[in-house]
Amino acid sequence: MVASDLRERVYRANLALAATGLVHGTFGNVSGVDREAGLLVIKPSGVPYDELSPERMVPVSLDSGRVVDSPLRPSSDTPTHLELYRAFACGGIVHTHSESATALAQARLPVRCMGTTHADYFRGDVPVTRALGPDEVETDYERHTGLVIVETFRDLGVSADEVRAVLVANHGPFTWGEDEFDAIEHARVLELLARMDITGRLVAPDAPRPAGYLVDKHYLRKHGAQAYYGQHRT
Amino acid sequence: MVASDLRERVYRANLALAATGLVHGTFGNVSGVDREAGLLVIKPSGVPYDELSPERMVPVSLDSGRVVDSPLRPSSDTPTHLELYRAFACGGIVHTHSESATALAQARLPVRCMGTTHADYFRGDVPVTRALGPDEVETDYERHTGLVIVETFRDLGVSADEVRAVLVANHGPFTWGEDEFDAIEHARVLELLARMDITGRLVAPDAPRPAGYLVDKHYLRKHGAQAYYGQHRT
Amino acid sequence: MVASDLRERVYRANLALAATGLVHGTFGNVSGVDREAGLLVIKPSGVPYDELSPERMVPVSLDSGRVVDSPLRPSSDTPTHLELYRAFACGGIVHTHSESATALAQARLPVRCMGTTHADYFRGDVPVTRALGPDEVETDYERHTGLVIVETFRDLGVSADEVRAVLVANHGPFTWGEDEFDAIEHARVLELLARMDITGRLVAPDAPRPAGYLVDKHYLRKHGAQAYYGQHRT
Amino acid sequence: MVASDLRERVYRANLALAATGLVHGTFGNVSGVDREAGLLVIKPSGVPYDELSPERMVPVSLDSGRVVDSPLRPSSDTPTHLELYRAFACGGIVHTHSESATALAQARLPVRCMGTTHADYFRGDVPVTRALGPDEVETDYERHTGLVIVETFRDLGVSADEVRAVLVANHGPFTWGEDEFDAIEHARVLELLARMDITGRLVAPDAPRPAGYLVDKHYLRKHGAQAYYGQHRT
């Protein structure tokens, strides 16, 4: 079977996503990529989490966007994942409608970097995209969702390696990571950060931002070449 | 026994509602309908969820509103359900006092359609009724609750097929669906949408609405004749 | 042993209170009363819930306020319970520091009656007391807490039979009921109502109150002589 | 093995902290101290809670700050703990990024003492530090975090024996106590108090503070020489 290892891993990742409590019903999906094989693997569309199996995960060609070796239709969000894999260096992508991140996406507000919890994961604000125009929604809607994410990072000059999450306006969050499980971890922490930012916006809308040197310190003590957090100093 | 299949289904649906965490104590009820038999079946009034059984579910004539083949009194909200079955094409109805939907009903605010999570289920705002007048409360209160719901959809020009939920002013939500379980799913997602709309009202009261073409896109990719979400394309 | 039945019941009620999630650590207590025997029974002071037993429940004379047949000290809130049993016709009393009711007590705001969920339990706002003066805190603090509750109901003209809950300013809620378990049910629903009122105060501070006839309708369909909710019509 | 009893206790305390739900992923840590042996023991850096063991807890010299008898690196927050043990009389220290306390730290707002729930634990507001300057972050960042906490208590004239918690600006809370488990209890109650204070700030930002004599009454009935709460009157 094509991509059986990746199917197994993406299957487990989708179960792990369901266990986070971030998804409602059949909302949400995880994909993983095998760049050598030129394939992503993603959850089938509209199938409840308890009816999934490794065999039901759907491989899709990174190049053509066509399904490979599966009778099932992939998640309707597949064209969004495709555009992100094409533009960003990542191994896994997660989409949820998690409550607080989605509420900010609906308010068209970024998740502001207001402290070290945020900076431990993301080097700066998690941006929100512009709204899509009528043509972008009418034709190839899901592909345009991916393109507007890429455009957002490019226009704001944000690195998709250092901020691995985005809010799509009036829709919800996408996150990515080294692999599927790293992307899930980013989805989880993004929801926590969104809740904290919402509280901050309400109790102290004009509170000063943390200094850039504090944000960098926390991000780099975990992620930079000089990282000194954890047991595996390089 | 009259309507034994429907009683069994409505019994299971009431347990499923209790398991959602949306109801407190004996609050809340689910009904189902057999339009050929001219009957609805509903939870008995004031009986704790753990004392329910299929036999204790109460059939009521759609025509006369009278109990059929049961010594128990039906939910006090039965006349509301009756009016909804008479006016709307649906197979099941749910009433809860779920926290955030009820808080909006008390604030006399609709659940605004602010994003795709909402549009995946409801094509536009979930409306809130006007308050009932003294005569409507004094006599046949529960029937007038049903009538004011029907009036709200008619006056606002909202389709009860496309928006299958309502907030009754200073009371709480009613939802409906293809069957009892679909109505429960709408009750669950309505509570999520209410929480997200409350957050949005607080952090960005003037945030722009999603464009109508985005709302339609999401609603129709799941519900329209051209639906392409899920495995069963028609 | 004195009051062994009541001790057993109060013991079970304290465990039931702990199971609600409304109390933190050793906070909170339930008492019950045997008016013929002239005794209340209450939780011992500062003992963790998992170290309680029926024998450890402490009987206190309603008349003298003295401990009867126990080596343990009763809850430090006992004098408050005593004053409430002396003034109000009730069989059980509960004190918690439940989060949202306490937050309103700290804000010196009542739990407003904003809908039918509230009116199903309490016929009008749950009032908040005035702050105690220095002399009232210095001497017999816990007794003055009870006296200020009684004063609040008298001065506002609220019936303690129809509104069986109060917020003590900068402290927290007390509830009462027919018996210990009814008082716990009021503590639970009060917390739900406090959460909904907090949301309402934030999203629509000027929303109109429900009409008095709606409040009365709901209260009286459950509690009045003409009650028609539940299976036991009188 | 050096400090094996303390290692065992700190191990159990770290598991207890994880069980509170206050920490996300590998965030958070507990340390304990043996002042006679001149050692603190703390969680290793970046190790998931389910991979901890007593042997993996890391002893550090109070005097030199160097690791003793362990191949593992201690939590990156160790220098903060060291400064607190040097300045404050306490037996255990906890650091979390608990949601509401962290949200207030990000808003640079103290947890205000608004009622008796707070005063039962802390005699007055839980302060928030100033932000660190660039030099303080660049060099010995974690040590400067400890120093700014000590400075905050000194400059505000707050007793670290009576208020055993602090918010570090744009970072999160630290708490301490008689021992590790007392510090955890303070971390838990601080989060509850932060949630209640956030609600109060939103619904009634100008609500009056509780009188000083009420705060003292509650603090001292539990903690002073005249304490009368609990079974062990002194």
C-alpha cells in the first residue's frame, strides 16, 4: 500500500488531535508529508474520528493534487494543506476550529505575543489573514485559503519557520511543525495563548508589549543555535 | 404499545442530551415525531434523566395535543414542540438552558454568524424572539412560546430549514433537525457558537461580518445540491 | 450517639457538596437541622473532605450555640448557620466560595434575575449584603455575617422562602433549602446563574429585565399552589 | 545518593503539580530545599512529567548554584529558585504558566485582594514585578528574574511570609510555602483568585476593596497566633 508508514502516523495523529478536545464532531484534520515520495496523507472528508483507520487515510500527490491509491475523498481542506507544504518547510499540518483561536479569527485579530509562554513557541504575533474576495471563494476556495496564508507571511515579513501558526479570517487556525505531532502541539498551545490574549485584551487593552529582547531570549533559549533548555544542548 | 420504536429512539436521544453536559438537573428535553402516525413523543415532565425508560416516554397527538397511551404527564414544554412540528419540517426538537446560548437569550441578542464554523451549520444569524406579552404568558404560555418562534422566522424572513435554532427571549434555545440526534448536534454546536460570539462581542464588537458569499460557500458545500463535503456526493 | 441520623445525612451531603466541584480544598460546608431536637449538625472545621465520617460531624445546640457530644470543633462558620436557622424556615444550609458567585460578591453585585432559568429556582434577584463594620468583624464576626444576611432580606423586603440564596459582600454565597440536598442544588444552580449573569453584564449591561409576570409564571409553575411542573400535581 | 529523601519528595510534588492541570507540556516546576544540607532539589530541564523519577531530580548547591550528584541539567529556572531561597524563608517553590495568573502577569496587573477567599491565603494583593531591562535579560536572565521578585517585595513593603506568591511581568507566577505541597496549594488557589479578580475587573472595575480589618480577620483566623480555624488551636 502506498505510504503505509505515513498513513499509520497520520492516523495516530488524527486520533491524538481528537483527544485534545480542540475539535468538534468531524471538524479538524491533520496531514503529514513524505517529500521524497511527493505525497501528503490526510484524513478523509467528513468521516467521524472513531471510524478512521490507517487504510482510510488518503494519500495525495504534492505535485498534481490528485488522490493516490484510495477510494475515499480527502478532507475538503486538502488544497489548503497542499499550498502550505509547497510554500513552507514543515512535516505536518493541523487545522482546527478551536474555540478561542477561532473567536479571534472571527474578530480578525492576531494572537498577540504578550509574554514568555507565547515566545517559548512562536517568535512574535500569530497573524490573521485578510478576508478572501468573491472570486477567491467562488473558485478553488480551499486553494485560495492556502494562498492567502502564504501571502500574509510574505507581506508581513513573518518567518513561517519561527511562527508556525496562522488565523484565517472568519474561519480558524492552521498550525504546522516538524511533524504531525509537533503541529498538534502548536495547535494546543495556540488555543491556550488565544485564551490568555483574549483575557488581556479585556482587562488591559493598552498593556505594554514585552520587549523584543525578552521575546527573543525565550524563543532562542528553546529554538536557536544557542538553545539551553532541555537535556540535549547542541 | 403505541409508538414503541419512536419511544425507544426518543429515550436514547434524551440520554444522549444528558451526556452532552448541556442540561442541568431535569432541565431540557428532546422530542421526536412520527408524522404518519400523527404523534410526537417527548420526555415526561420533571423526571430525572437516570429514571427514564422507553416506556416512560410520552406520546402526544400532533392534532389534538392530548397524551396517548401513557399515565405520565409530558414535558411542560410540549405545547411549544407541537407548534414547531406544525410549522416547521423537522423530525426532532431539543430544548436546553445551555449556559452561553441562554446568556445571549437573556441579553436578547442573536447568535451572530461570524464565521465558517457557524455557516457550516446555520445559514445566517440564529435569531432571538421578542418578549411575550402578559396575555401570552398568562394563558397557554408554552403554546405562545412556540407561536412566537414561528412568528420570528416569518417576520425576519429566515428559513427554518436553513437556520434550525432559535433563542427565546429571557428563556433559552430551541433547536431542531432531521431527527432527534441531528437536533442534539445543533444544540451542541449552537452552544459553541454562542461562546465564540460572546467572545467576539467583547474583544471586537465592531468586527466586520463575513461576506455573504463566504457564508453561502460553507453552508452549501455541506448542505446544498452541490455539496462536496463528506464521502457521499450526490 | 446524639443525632446519628442527621450526622449520617449531613456527612453524605458534605461529600455530595465536594463532588459538585464548587469547593476548593477545605472551603465550604453543609449543615442540617433537627428542629425538634433543637440541634444543627455541621462539618468540623478545617478537616479535608476525604477524612470526614458521620461520627466526625458536629452537633451544635440551636439554643445555646454549644457543641453537643463531640470532641471536634465545628466549622468556623457555625454562628452564621445558627442565625440563619433562627430566622429562616429551612432544613439545610450550604456555604461555598464557588467561583462566579464569589466574584459577584466581591464586586458587590446581586445575581440579577434575567430569565426563566433563574425564575425556576428563585423569585427575583439574589441579593448582596452590605459590608460589615469594624465592630461587627472584630467581635462575633461569623454571627454578624448571619445577622447581616437576615437584615438584608428584611430591609429589601425579599422573602427567604422564595429566594433561598444570598451573596455576602466580599465573601461568598450561602444557600438554603428544604433539606441539605435541596440547599446543595441551590448552590449549584446559583453558580450557573452567576456565570450567565456575568456574561449578560458584559455583553449587554442595559438589556431589559424579564417582565415580572414571566418570572412569576416560571416560579409558580414549579413552586406555587398551582404548580404544574413534574409528575406530582397537587 | 545525595538528598534522596528530598529527591523523592520533590518528585512526588512535581507529579502532584502535573495533576493539578496548571501546567502545559513540560512547563512548570517544583523545587524543595534542605537548608541544613545547603541544597535545593529541582526538576530536570525539559523532561516530560511522565518520564520523571526520584533519581532524575537534580540537587543544586544553595551556595554555589552548581549541580551535585546528577548528570542531568536542572530546570532552566533554577537560578530564580536559588535567589528566592536565599531571600525568603520557605521550604518549597513552584513555577507555572497557569492561564489566568499568566494573563494578569501579561497585563502587568496584580491579583487584587478583593475578598475573604484571597485573605484566607494571602494578606493583601499578589504583586506584579517591573519588566526586566535589556542587560538583565541578556546576562543571567533567570537569576535576574529572582532578584526582581525580591526587589518587588522590598520596594512595596510586602512581607514574603504573608504573601507567598508573585506575578513576573510578561512571564507568569511563582509561589512558595512551608514545603513543596504548600507551594502547590498556593499555585492552585492563586489561579482561582486570578480568575475571580479578572471577572471582577470586568464587571465592576471600581468596586470598593474589602476593608483592611476584614482582610486581617480572615488571614489571622487561619494564620496568626490567635488562629481559630481548623482542629489544632495553638
